[in-house]
Amino acid sequence: MVVTLNATLRSEYGKEKMKKLRAGGKIPAVAYGPGLEEPLHLMLDTIPTRKALTEGGKDAEYELVVGSKKYPVLLQEVQRD
């Protein structure tokens, strides 16, 4: 089963900006690996992402959708506050 995660690119970096992002209901993320030329700095909506992670678990196959591009991904680490 492949679980879909919808994300958008972000251009802001830094601890304070990520706090504001989280307060606005978004989750910061980074995607990297052999299929990418450089890491993708992303933001995901909190509620759909938590639902997808609960549904799929850490070992599921995920499809990351960024704009019109799709990437097969595996989760390396999930941090929860």
C-alpha cells in the first residue's frame, strides 16, 4: 500500500520561522536522496499528514507529491513534540 503525502516547497529557514510555520498548522520537512539533485525543503499540512502517518506507519511506502512531481519516499525519522 502506498500512502500519499502532499507537500509544498518552502523558502524560509531557521528556528523562529519554523516555530511560526508550526503555529500556522504546517509541518516542516526535508526530502533528500539519490533521485534528487539537492534536498527539498517542504511544508506539509498537519492534520492530513498525521492521518497519513497513522495509517501507513514508519515502514510504509509513501509517495510525496510536490506540485506536479511525485517522488517515492521512505521515512527516515519522525519527530513529535
